[in-house]
Amino acid sequence: MSLTEARKKIFQISDTVQKSDNYYLITENGKAKIAILSATDLESFLETIEVLRDCPKAFESFDAAKKAVLNGEYKKFKTIEEIAGKYTKQLKKNNVSSKSSAKSRKTTR
């Protein structure tokens, strides 16, 4: 959209870019000059840039993880139930052994 046309439709453009992923490239003499997008989308882009700056290999990690999942090579994590079951068994075992040691102390006195 040309700069002249954008001036005429600025309120319409403002409403349109509020919907996610909508933006306008404004041109002057046929060349892109500015972009208009929502503040929310701008904040999202800036946050993404910051993350990528802090973690330059993030996309490589994402790609590797995606390939591993697709190939079935991902690590299978235990479920909450499996973890809870393990600790429940340990607690029962510890509770039983502490009761039996308490009984043995009473009888030895």
C-alpha cells in the first residue's frame, strides 16, 4: 500500500492490524518503507528476537527435538502415577521397617 493511500485509510489500517498476524507494508515510490502492525505482534517479535539472541542455537534444538519425536527417538518420561507409585512403595517400606525396628527396641529393653 502506498504512503498516500495509507494516510487516507489509517483508521481502517489500525483496526485491521489489531487482528493477530495482520500487517501492512507501506511503500514509497514502489519500495517498502515502513510496516504497520499491532503493538501485541511487535512485542511478540521483539521477545522472539531476544530469546534467539540469548539462545542462538534454539532453532537447532527445536529441529532436533521435532525429528526425535517424529522418529520415536525421544526420551519417554515417567508419568505422575509411575512416580507417585514408586514413592508410595518406598514410604510403605520405610514405614514398615521403622515399625519393626521400634518393636525390636521395645523387646530388647
